[in-house]
Amino acid sequence: MLDLDLAIGIELRLHDWPPIEATISRPEGFKVIEEVDGKPCSQWTGLRDGKFAVYLLKKRGIDHFSVISRLSSVLKERPGYLGIKDANAITEQLIYTRRKIIESYSEQSFSIEFRGFIDGKINHTGNIFEIELITENKDEVKERAEILRREGLLPAFIGYQRFGTRRPITHLVGKAITERDWCKAVEYILGYPFIWENVDIKKFRLAYMEGRVTDDLLERIPKQERSVYLELARGNCLSALKKSSVKPSFYVEAYQSYLFNRILSRKLLRSKIFERDEILVPTKPEDCDTECREVFDEEGIDKGSFYIEEVGVNLRPLRRKAFMNVSSIRVDVHNNLKIMFSLERGMYATLVLSEILNTDPKNFT
């Protein structure tokens, strides 16, 4: 497999520090709290009446889409949300529906609590992170965090969990979709086992690639892979792709994120980027600047790549800040080392950790 940083388009860090070995006890050691109006979302309260009912969602060690799917049944509609939070973490965020159904609800891995109504948009200002690192180099981590506090900025790369935390292939599926290679997209969804996956799904993926899937294997894998495989067996690659519980647009947007990382890397290497600049990943090659055009040419992107009628994809251009502000960073070393900081909406805490530790992000993601 390719080096992970290169595979998702991240080619450099700002500091040439020696690596620090560190791990995080997941999910307990990684906490994400949505920030609304500059405060933790747990402090938010709404109106007595309004257009949308708002709930505080707390989850532990479960992925976003599984929770949303379950809550769609509980709340009798698919709830809206402000952002997708880490799966292997303890998280708090707000979700909203068009009507109030219940005061509260809980299952083993998540709970919701009604917090009031709202008429307009919720002002999502960022996310607060509290992360416990298990490491022998506490003083060095503290010193590096202090350097980042003084500098205040890091390149706003899109973190590799956007491409799949334990199976970073979403951008590869997206690229195949832009090329209308439906069978390659399905192959990425079903095949190519990763060592970090559980035993059953690894066995299935290997069996799929060797053409020896059994009914016993099918019974032990997630619904996503099972639905796609069964449709492929009776239909074709395109119909199987449409059976995916993850929308094709999600995959293509992941590919767009990969392109962003490549363009930003190229600009940083050439020192052609400034603090307040934004990076544009257009949907039309003619709207590219120099670095974008180079990446698009290397990827074989043409004017029809991001309009894919067969699967209902019509992507908008991606415009994103080149740098992110790392604010309120501090370190507590009394027991386990705890690092705390705030990031603007859409920015990735793993990029901060990667910069400080300068080591393989799989160790702490």
C-alpha cells in the first residue's frame, strides 16, 4: 500500500521534528464537543417554539451515519446536523428536526436530549477537542504545543479520516465514479482488505477478490457490503453502486478533498500561498489556476468529471481556507497528558496531532 500521507494527497509538515511515539485510548481519550456561538453545544438552549426542534446528541464509539440512520426511525424523519464527528471518539453535537417527537432517548452508544426550538440557522463556530495522549515524551509534546500556540496557524489539509479512518478508500471510490468505472468503484467498496478491519470483513473482502464468497461470510458482514454484493450478484456494477448506503456524492466529494490536499501541498512547496488565501477546487478545468491545472491534468479530470447523471451527482466547487487557526491550545500533564484546543468548523484535529508528533497518524486516529 502507498504511504498514507501520499495516498490522500498530504505531502509535507511545517516542522522537521523527530517523531514522538504516542497513542490514544479510543474512544475515551478523544473527545469532540461542537461549538455553537463560541460556546460548547451542551450549553446551548433554544426557544419555547420555532421552526426546528433541536436535540443534543451524545455518542460514544459509533460512526455518524449509523446513528443518523437509527435516529431517523426514532424521530420519524432524518435529522439534520452541522457536521460529521469522529466515529471512534466521545462526541457532543446538535441535531435538528422539523417537529418535536420526544424529550429524550438513549441506546448503549448514543443518547439525545431535547434542547429547544430555533427558527433560523444554528451558528456552528467550530469544535473543541480534548485528547489524552499516552506517551513517554510529555515535556516535548508540551514544548511543541507551545510553539504551535505562538504560531497559531497550520495548513488546512483535510484529515485522512475523511477518506476512511481504518479503510481510507473513499476518494478512490470517488475517482472511479468520476471516470464512470462503476465496477472499479464497487471493487473498492467490497474488496481490498485492510489490516485494521475486523476478522470477518477481512475474510469477506479477500473471498470476494478471489471469487469464493459463501453465505456464511455474507451473514457476518455489515449491511453496506452485503447489500452491494447481493445486488451485484443479480444485477450489474451500476445497480450495485446505487445500493450503497453511502451516497455516491459522498465518495466524489472525498475525491474532491483529495484534490484539495494535492493542490495545497503543491502551493506550499512552491511558497505560493499566504495566510488569508483560499484554495479553489473547481468542477470545470477552465476555472483552475496553475497548480490546480497541473493536478487536474495528472488525474485526467475533464469538464464532465463532476457531473455524473447516472448516479445523481452534480458537485459544486470546493473553496476552503489554505490555513487553519489553532486556538486556545493548552496541555495538562498532571496525570495522562491531555492536549486541548479549538478549531474552526471543518478543520481536523488529527492534523494538529500529526504536526506535533510527526509520526504515523494511524497510531492516534
